[in-house]
Amino acid sequence: MHRLNINWNFGNWLIPIIIVILVILAFEVWMFVDVAINEKISNKAKAWWIIGMFLIHPIVAIFYFFTDHRKRMTSK
């Protein structure tokens, strides 16, 4: 019987993968904090943004960045 030989050695990919994961995590934390301190949106909207960021992590954070975060930064 032929055995499937799987090589689980990540080699050169491990460090870049960890860096990408940390950058995504830092971006999500930044957007989470920005939602919490944003005074221009209602508490109900804040709750929905935060729930969305917990459920659909980077997608909602990116969407928030291009909608409410940029509006707040350009209105200063």
C-alpha cells in the first residue's frame, strides 16, 4: 500500500505568515478602538460595528475603515 508523504515543514513561510497575521490583528484592534471612541456615531451603530468585527473579523474592519473612520478623519 502506498503511503501519502506529507511534509509539514513551513520553512521560509512561517515568519511572513506570522507577520501578516500580526498586521491584520493590529489593524482590527485599531479599528475596534476607533469605533469605541468615535463620538460621531450612535451607541447602537457602535454595537453593530463591534459585533460585526467579532463575527467577520477583517472584512468589517476594512469596511469600517473606508466608511466611518475616513469620514471622521476628513471632517477634523
